[in-house]
Amino acid sequence: MSGVDLISELYGESEAIPLYDVHTSVSAIGTQHTAEHFHLTDGRIDAIRLTFDATAWHAVMRAVTPP
């Protein structure tokens, strides 16, 4: 990881969702578009879901997976 750019933040009463770009030094991946969903119960995080654009990973996985 060579840097992170926060794109947007969304908030609800019991949730938060930051949307950001993670810049990598891996040329096959480049910038990883990412969102995290934090769910809160009683003011504490009780669940985190990480979602990202896996498009760049398809070629990487094909290159390291035996036929």
C-alpha cells in the first residue's frame, strides 16, 4: 500500500461506510476501490464488511493458480 484516498463517508444511526481508493505498488493491481461497512451496537463496532472491486485480481489469480 502506497496511499489511501478517502472518496466519501456515509453515516447512519448505527452504521458508517467509508469509500476509499487504496493505491498499491503492485502494477497488476494498481488502485483498489474499496468500501467498508461498520455496524454498531451500543456504540461499539460489532460487524465489519469489506467490499472491493476484484476485477484486477482475476488476472493475478489466474497467473498463480495451476491449470
